[in-house]
Amino acid sequence: MLYALRQRDFFLLWTAGLISYIGNWMLAIARPVVVYQLTGSTLAVGGVILAAALPGVLLSSFAGVFVDRWERRRTMVILNLLLGLSILPLMLVQTADHLWIVYLVTFVQATLGQFFAPAENAMLPLLVDEKHLVSANALNALNNNLARLIGPAIGGLTLSTLGLSGIVQVDALTYALAALLIALISVTSQPASTTHPDKLRQFGRDWREGLRVVRHDHMLLILFICAALMAVGEGAISTLFVPFVTDVLHGEALQLGWLMSAQAVGGIIGGLVIGWIGKHVLPLRLFIVSSALFGVIDLVIFNYSLFTEGLWIALILFVIVGIPAIGLGTGFDTLIQSRTRDQFRGRVSGSLNTVFAFFYIVGTGIASTLGETVGVLPTINLQGSNYVVIALLCFLALRRDWMNDLRPAASAGD
């Protein structure tokens, strides 16, 4: 773990992520709260989720082609600056009549994110040795959870005192600082060549090549199916988390921030442990075991209120569930990165984001509809159940790799 942090370029990327994530988590806590407070509707919250997910369905797979063509460091710098500018209109939101601004800003930010996420995922393996890739991904998860510990707590307090406008200003500043740090990275990527005279045909060929990489690799294909199941569950909890805390646990914005920060504590613990032992951990086993634990603990979180009361129980459980959350994310990212050659990583990552975004919308639609009819509590259980199914599916489909202790080969895409 310390080896990865001692690498100057990785440290710059890691620090940039930490700073921007803090601002993002502040906004993440504020936006659904503001929408729910203005409307009292899970459908309105679902509309925000839909606006965030649509660009992934429409653009992400194609964005990966451009990411493989562009120099990734420069791409991330420009996108950070654009992301910071794009959130400023949120300062105008005052009433339910201004919800269109929330939807529009969310859509624009998500559109820019379709280019940023593949660029970051493709850049990371260039900054550390392959044997330290698990540790590097764990550290990336750690900085996200450090931000999750700090951001929601500050976000809940800031929302209560300065309102949405104050959060927007801080988030815009974090994007600017992140852009500066990434600009200082010395490693640059080698963009893929575009030799075909017909640029449109070349684009189509490059896009199809990315899809073939996934289709011809058994493990990547299974991981894409797992991503679809994860997305359905995450779409459900993103839509219903605020109503769950408000209506089931009887909390408010401040308590919502506490719960999100509590999970970050477990994530920090998990990130430190996995980062420390990363080169000795098999990514596939890490992903499967962590998915099962995450799903089971989430089911307990969602249903304990049927038998007893107390927000402190939820706080403890959120700390515990943060540990396997890091394990499943780290294992999954490492498997995807190490199964894919560098010249295809942007396209594979973009295609993965498209799959995730599409099924995220499916999960949002299910949760928005059933949340209004069946109720919040029965519907939110979809998230925990899906992670248990993922663990079983992955174990059964990839049991040969599990039994043989095979690390993912970095030859996919030949």
C-alpha cells in the first residue's frame, strides 16, 4: 500500500480524487434531500437518478472510443474544469418550479462523467506495477470513503446552514483543485492511432473491437452480467435511501449524513486492510466473498426496524457494511483492468458504464414505481438480495478460476 502512495503520479491522482470526491459527496447528500423536501415524491427523486443515468446509456460505450484516442491526463484536466462550471446553475434552485435546473445540471454532469471515468480507470494501471494494482484500487476506494466520511457530514451541516448554494460553491472549487493536481502528473498515455481515412468507419470499427473483447472473454462477460445486477440494486437504493431514512428510520438531513459517513468508516478500514495485503489477495475471491457479505448485511440494515428501533443500530451496521463494500469494488475493478489490454481499457470501461447505466435506470424505475405502491421497505430489499445473487452467480460461473486460484490474465483483447 505504501509503495503505491510513494509513486508521485499515483499520489497526485489519488489526492485529486480525494478532494473532488469530498465536494461530490456534499452534493450527493444535498441534491436528493432538496428534491424530496421540495416535492415529497419518490418519483421526483427517481427523475434525478434517471437524468444521471441516461448519458451512460446513450454515450458511455462510444465515449470509451474517444478516451482510447485522447491523451488521458489532458482529458481529465479539461473534464474537471467543465464539471466545476456545470454545477453553478444549481445555485438558482429555490422552489419545485426550478427542478428542471436540477435535472439539466445532473444530465450535463453525467454526460461529462462518461468520458472522465473511463479515462481515470484506463490511466491508473499506467501509474503502478501490475502486482500493486489491487492495492492501488483499494487506495482509490479508500480516498472515496475518506471523502464519504467527510463530505456527507459537512454536506448535511452546510445544507442546514448555507443551503444548496454553499455546497455548489465548494464543489466547484474542488473540481478546480483536482484539475491542477492531475495536470502535474508526468506520465502520459499513448493514444490509439486512427489510420483509416473514413473517420466514421474507423470509429465504428474501434467501437466494435471493444465489444468483441468483452464477448470473447468468459470472465469479462460474467462480470458485465454482475454489473447489470449491481446496477439494478444501486438504482433502487439511490431512489429510496432518502425516503428509507426519513420514513422508516425517522431521520433527517443530519442523520442521513451520519449514516453515509458511518459506512465510510468501514470503507476506510476495509481500504487500509485490502491496500496493505493487496498483492496477496486473489481479486476473484475478494469480489465473490465481499459481495455475499455486503448483500447479507444490507438485508439486515433494511429489515432490523421490523423487530427493534434505534438509529444507533443502523450506524453500527453501516460501519460494518463499509468493509465488504471496499472488497467487492476493489476486486471487481482489478478483474476488469487486468483482463483488458491498455489499448482497449477505455472502450471496455465505457461499455461497462453503459451496461451499468441502463440497468441503473431499470432499478430506478422499479424502485420509483414500487416505492409509491408497495412501499419503501419491501422495495429497497432488492439491493441486498441482488448482491447475494451476484456472489452465487459468479461462484458458479467462475468456479474453475476459484478452485485453481487463477489470477486474471492480462491477455484479453489479443
